[in-house]
Amino acid sequence: MRNYIIKRLLLTLPVLLGVSLLVFFFIHMIPGDPVEVMLGESAAPTDREALRKQYHLDEPLQVQLVYFFKELGTGKLESIFYHQPALQKVRERLMATLELALAGLAVAVVIAIPLGILAAWRRDTWLDHSAMGFSLLGISIPNFWLGPMLILVFSLKLGLLPVSGKGGISHLVLPAITLGTALAALLSRMTRASLLEVLGEDFLTAARARGLSERMVILKHAFKNALIPVITVLGLQFGALLSGAIITETIFAWPGIGRLLIDSIYTRDFPLVQACVLAIALSYVLVNLVTDLFYALVDPRVRYEEGS
Amino acid sequence: MRNFRIIFGATVAVLVIAVAVFAPYIAPHDPDEQNLCEGLSLPRSGHLLGQDKLGRDQLSRLVYGARVSVIVGLSTVFISATIGIFVGALAGFFRGVMDQVLMRIVDILMAFPGILLAIALTAVLGPSLRNIILALSILGWIGYSRLVRGQVLVEREKEYVQAAMALGAKSGRIIWRHLLINTSGPVIVQATFGIALAILAEASLSFLGLGAPGIPSWGAMLNEGTSFLFTAPFLSIFPGLAIMVTVLGFNFLGDGLRRLLSPKEDVSRI
């Protein structure tokens, strides 16, 4: 297991380097003069010069790269708009995004697991077809439409829940449903498929032969074994939830990192864009790493196959 | 059930493409024609889906919006599939160092969340249809390359390929004439799902204000509509429905095709 962890950590290093390089080159991909884009055409020449110096844009590319990693490491990358370290701003917002992503995950699990079990249990019946049709619908509903529709019904028409912002649990309900629905759809299909694969195994035939009811066979024996791939997908999708929260946060004015990213794009605050992209990508990579390690922990076949 | 999926999906796909192609003949009004006095008017005869804040006919804008979705969906899939098939075929056929290098690049890119890269790239390059397609294609090819590599690795060991090699056929000919033809089924399925994903991604970017300016697009219409959610909810409902039905159609088509082309996977795969 130790070798597997070391190997997996080493494999993460080039990914982190690749992500950081990509983020570094963002500013250089801006067509034209990035300083003019950030400050606008009417900016005074002295301001332009100051910004060019601040971001070392007057230096050769390799020197800029060294400065970039140095400032990143010391946390000195500064937001143009907020005039404070970009990483500090990102840290403040990351917790709100994490809270939302966890709530979305909870919604997905609560909907998907029973739906998947039901579909596998009643395979090829109208119940199965309806559950899977519903899940295909869930994958196809854009969350930037689901969110406003939920606001329309539950906030504006029924007045049950707040429209936007961050406060108590009530503020979390609609964003969590918006974020979690697509994952619920995917997870229910995964649960069904995973259960169907396990249901044909000999140990379940043996359980049935011992006189256990089908309900006990599924809930007590099959489900536990079907859970491993489901948990893996859950972990991998949690990373996707973190990046997918960008849209949900924009709809519900949730003060998370996604909203900060979009706001910094509008204000052309590219150092903050860099910091946000880096933070989201790093969280994504780390969550995937933890999921992989967890998978290897619960299923020894993974570390043996990877090791060989 | 399988036929229903394919029939429903194919009908939606053909309809959306037909609407996009024949938009000037179908749209009842000029999509950019403003009539400020009639801004936010409810659906009625003459303007079946109502008018937006500038008094533009929403039905006509929806019809023209299909063009953006179709162009982005098809172009992104075409570019992504072309690159992905090329890379996957090279990695799978030649194996060894080439496979290792290409697949490590794929691993690194896979670690990057797709929508985030698309948002960041569109923000940096500037919002335009070309840049959206570029941003979506940059990560879009990865799935195809992994799929084709896997298929080619299996196929290249089969007797008909070994026979072609023994007869002295060149690598390019074997890949093009034998391997790719025999791996086309899963690629077609993936491409169908890919169109749905690209349409959704474009609509997401447009919703966030990063879409192509000056062209009616469903995501941008939905974005504008959310500002009038209470007074004119129809401005949000119809563009969202258009996106959902289109994406659902392509997803159904992909699902039906997968079951048709890979019957063995019918039960076990999601």
C-alpha cells in the first residue's frame, strides 16, 4: 500500500506542474497587450508601466515563470481589483464552495441510491424504465435552468425558500438541489449497473438458497458489494461538483470561489482568475487523489494491478 | 424501449438540425428586430413565445439560437473526434514509448476540470464562436483517444490484422482500412453523447456571459430571462426547455445506439 501511495503521489506531481504552467500562460494567451486589457485603453501610461513591472511582463518569459512560482509559493500574487493577496481571497471563498459541494453530494446520494436499488430490484419493469428515464432527464436538465425554475416555484411563487445569498440551511436547499441533480442522475445509473453485476454472483444464489428474502439479499449482501464502484464515482464526481459549482454559485449569488472566478473575469482581474483556476484545479486533483487512495484501500486488486 | 430511444433521439436531432439550417424560412420575425413598446409582452398570436425586454420575438430568437448549438455541437465533436482518433490509434497501434508519452499527456489533461478550462480560455481569448469551439475541443479529444486506444489494442491482436501485417500492409493502411472501421461503433456512440455535452457546455458559457456576442443563443437568452423571472418567466422557461429537449434527444440517441451497437453492454454498463 505504501508503494502505491508513493507512486500515486509522484504521478500527481506532473499534473500539478502542468496545471500551474497552464495557469501561468493564461495571461500570455490574451490577444494583444495584457496590461491594456486589464486596465482598459484609457489607463495612464504610468499605471500601465507600474502594472507591467508588478507582473514582470517586461522580463523574459523564463524569468516571469520563476517570479510566478515564487509569488505563488510566498502567497504574494496580488488581486488588481481587491488590492489584497489573491490566495487569501481564494481561501475565504473556498470554504463556502466546499459547503455547497458537500450539500450537493448529500442531495445526490439521498436521491440516487434508493432509485438505483429500486431500478435494479425491479429490472426491466416500468419502474426500472421510469427510474432510468428520470435519470437520463436529470443528466439532460441544465443546472442553469433548473436553478432559476426552482427559484421561480419555491421562492417567488410559494415563498418557501430564499432566492439567493448565504445564510442558514434554508439558503442551502435550492443551490444544493441544483448542484446535486445531475450527479444524482449519474449515480442512480451507476448504482443500478453495479447492483445488476453483483446480483448474478454465486454468493447471492447461496444467500437465496438459505431462504433469505430478495429484499434482504439486495440490501444486506448485494448492496455492500456494489458500493465500491459507486463510492469511487462519488469521489471522482465530488471534484467535478467543485468546478460545477461555478454556475450554481452564479445563479444563487453564493459567495464561493466559482462566483469569485466569474466576477474576476468580468473585472479583468487576471491574477485573481489565475488564483481561482489554480485553487479549483488543485482541489479537483486532490479529491481525485484521495478517491484513488481510498479505492486502493478498500479494493486490494487495484494496488496490485497498478503496482505490477 | 431501445427503438423508442433511438426514434425519439433521432427525431429530436434531425428536427434541431433542420431548424438550424432552415432558420430564415422558419422564424416568423427577424430575430434582431426590436420593438421597445412591446418589451416583455406575454405569448400571444403573432409572437407565440412572447417578446424579450427589447421587444424581440422570442420564437425567432430560439429558432436562430439552434444554429449556435448545432454549429458548436457538431464542430466540437468533429475536431475532438478527429484529434482523439488520431492520437488513440497511434498510441494503441504502436504502443511502447509513443503510447506512454501520449497517455501521460492524456492523464494530465484529464486531471483538469473541463468546464473550468473552457471558462478560463474563453475569458482569456475573448468570447466568440470560434474560441468557444476551440476551448471545448482542447479537452474534448481526450475521451476519444482513450476509447480508440483501448479498442485498437484489442483489435490489433486479432487474426485479420495479423494477416494484413503478414501480407506486408503498411501501418497507415492497417489503421485506416481495418482498425478504425472496426472501432467505429463506440466512437459513434461517444460522438452522439459528445454533441449533447458540447451543446450544454456552450449554453453554460453563454449563460455566464462568455458566449459569442451579437448572435442569439439559448444560454444567453436564458441568462437575460433570469433577470425577469418574476415578471416574465416565459423568457427563462422556453430557452431552457429547448436546451433540455435537445440534450435529452442526443442523450437518448447515444444511449439507444450504445445498446444497439454493443448489446453485451446492455445490462452492465450505465
